[in-house]
Amino acid sequence: MMKKQFFLVMIISVLAISSAMAQKSRSFHSSDYVTAVGVKVYPGSGGAAVTLKHFLNKGIALEALGYAWERGARATGLLEFHWDITGAPGLKWYVGPGVHVGFYNDKYYNDIRDNRGSYASAGLDGVIGLDYKFNKIPLNISADWQPSFDFGNERYHGFGGDFGGIAARYTF
């Protein structure tokens, strides 16, 4: 319950800051941006993440994600390589590697006979997706798939293909 309240406050804060700063954004009248902050929704797991994306140059970006849901929390860092899609201004596709660390609460899996507690794991990530920056408003949206491999215990170990989602970000 506390995690849901925290992310609700984060979402409201991001939206309030976005609307207050909309007129000051350098990316307002452009289909490019340098930095963006927002929310990423993961339909497969029912969770959400706070996302911060920053371009180091025109084609390389770093993205940080702080994610929580009823089973735990996860922090992810991604290095993304972006390419323009010809004939579609503002639309890019991207791919890249990353890493994550996760903290999981097994109370949602366990029954009385199988009380294993909570776990932590680290892993490698990949990402492939589409990124679109609207012209004339400081808004970026993206959709991606983020497969990962966990180096954890017997429950959180191996390939996971259920991460990836849809993000909306305020651009600077």
C-alpha cells in the first residue's frame, strides 16, 4: 500500500512540474529533446516506474528507471542507441544493454508450507523500442520491450521477458 501511495505522489508531482514548466521548455517547438522525466507503465506486471532519460549526444541516451509493484522494487539503468526513422519526424527506434538490481517480496507467492521470505537479485537487461517526441509540445512517448536475465536465487534466476512498457515524459 505504501509503494502505491509513493508512486501516486510521484506521478502527480511529475505532472504538476510538467505543466508548470511547459512554457519554459527548450524542446517545446522541436521534435528533439535532451532530457525527459516521466512515468513508464508496465502492462504485463501492473506496475509503474519513474523514468529519467538523458541524451549524451544525438544518438546515445542513458535511461534510469525506478520501478515498484506488489512483489517488490527494481532499479534499472539502460544505455540506448537511437536512430531516426526516415519520413517520420520525431520518431526514432532504439536498442541497447543495461543492468538492474531488484528486491522482491515473496509474500504474494508463498503459502503456509513455503515461507521463503524476500530476496534480492541483480541482472542484465536489453531494450528495443520506439521513441516519439511531439512537435510544439514538451511531450515524449515511448514503447519498448525490456528482456532481462536475473542472477538471483532459485525463484528469481534466469530469463524474464515480462518487462517493457509505455512511457510518457516531459521534455527539457
